[in-house]
Amino acid sequence: MPDGQTSTPPMPPSMPLGPVGGPAAWTGRAMEQDRSWIITLDDAERAELDAAIRAHAASGRAMGEITPETFPLPRLRPKLDAMLHALLHGRGFTLLRGFDVARYSVAEAASAYLGIGAHLGSFRSQNAKGHLLGHVKDLGLDIRDPKVRYYQTNRELEFHTDSCDVVGLLCLRTAKWGGESRLVSSVTLHDEMRRRRPDLCAALFNPMPTDRRGEIPPGMLPWFEVPVFSWHQGMLTTIYAGQYIRSAQANFPECRRLTGTEVEALAMLDSLANEPGINLGMEFLPGDMQFVHNHTCLHSRGDFEDWPEPERRRHLLRLWLAPQGARELPPAFAQRYGSLEVGNRGGIITQQTRLSFVLEAQ
């Protein structure tokens, strides 16, 4: 029987011999007590950011020309360096608060966000269109369309990772109600699964067919197969989109069928991620900038109801970033990330992709 149709998964690669632990193995209960993950801009840093916004506008440079050199932030830079270290080597997430977004146009807010993002990593394409500045907004699309992704709707986003090293969100406007951001440590999920059900934990080291949602790079299948958990160079690295693993099973009969054990393992992973005390709920205020390390954290969002007025509707800007100094990734990630070169990997590139920065959700 062809490999794409077998229900027997390949032998898993090496796995950690015990719990992984470390600073990335946090719980929501602990993070509610330790709020050091919230970094607040002071008056001098806000003034420096404002001056950089004004200088960028006066220069006539395009958004694609924003770099650490063209958008210097010497006073803020040490704080950004500390944030990046915490992302890559610590808890894996941070919230930068204090940017007075109401003072600025969308273009000005975007330049500030890109300027900060440029100090953290290189920008990556977030969809087949090649958008380097993403817009998380309800576009009224139907998730039953196989080319629609959940961030384009008001539907709940299950816990998942994005296809980049670091994902960032800037809140421009909040919804009428709902849409709370939630994070969970994938290291904690691994360690807890290993403690409770080591057999199911082991199943998540098998490659899982995952739907590309129609965004297919040249020469690739409509799905990719990467394990949820990978143990590589002494580090646990996670990639997960349960909704798209299920849609691959529903939409592509030729892809490998999951075993009963794997289905049970995925269900347990989702259940643990939603367990009170393990995940962390995070309120988004206008101007908040959240950054998350996809390799050690999963993120989600609740359903929301938006305002009827278009100018008030929930709107987040998103960045996918590839930092220098990031970890080496397992070879299987090349199916999704393309290049595995540190600082130049991740994102979505198809034959039709044209890299661009856009100020309106499309």
C-alpha cells in the first residue's frame, strides 16, 4: 500500500528520557502570580518611539525599508534584547504595553510595530499572497471554505502554533466582547502527558498530516507531515494545528490515516491545553504588543462578537519573525518552513506569492 494511505505511522525519532522542564515549562497559574512577562514602556521610550515614527514618515521610506538601522531605538533596544532572550531561551512569551496607539494612524502604528519587530527578527510571509504585515480581523468568511483560515473569521481559534519562529500581535481595536488571547506552554503539555499517559505522549512524535489550506509551495502536497513534538539537539520543539490536522483527514483521503492512539493523543493534548491552571488568559488592550515563541508555546483565541460600526471592529496587526540566534530546527520542518537557515526561515511561499506590506485586511 502506498505510504500516503497506510494507517501505520513510521517509527518515531528520539524522545527525551524524562521531563523536559526548564524556564519554558510554566503554568498559567504561576504566570498569573509572576507578571514579569509584562514589559511597560516608560515616558522616554514612548518619546523615542514617537520620534522614530515621525522620522520614518518624513523620510518617505516604504514599510519594506524599515530595518534596525533605518528605525533606530537606542534607548529601547536593551529592553527589546531582553525580551528576545526571554522569548528564545526563557518562558517563550512577552507582552509589551504602553504604546499609545490611539494617537496614531494605522500607517503610523504599523511603522512603529514594524520598527520594533525589525529589532527582533526578519519579516516572513504570512499567507500565499505574501503579506509581511498581517491583519487579524473578521472578514465575514466561511471556515468551511478549504482556503479560509480561522484568523479571517470570528470563530474560536484552538491552541496552535504558527509557521514561524516568533509570532507577534499588535492590538489596534478590541471586539465588543470575547476574543481573549490564551497561551499554554507546549513543554508543560509534553511533561504532563508524559507523566499521565506516556503512550499517548510518544504518539505525538509521529509525523501528522496537516492541511495547508490551499497555500501549497511548488512541488509540495496539499498537506505537510511534521511531528507535533520533536526532540532535536536536546530541545523539545513543537508545531501544532489540530484543526488543520483534522481537516487533512477529512479533505485528503490519500494522506496517511491517523491511528486510534494518535487521535486519542491529539484529544488529550487539546484537553490539557484547556485545563484550568495550565493555560494563561491574557487581556489585550489597545496598543499591547504580544510576542510568542511558537516552538515552546501554543496560542489560541476565544469566539468574539464585533461592533456593528466598521471603524470600531476588532483589528490586530500580526508579524511572523525569524530571529537571529534562534534554535536549530529538525529536518522535517523543511516541509513547512522551506529553508531551515536561522534568521531566514518560516512563512508561506507559493508560486503566486508576491511579498508586500498592506494596510488593509485582504
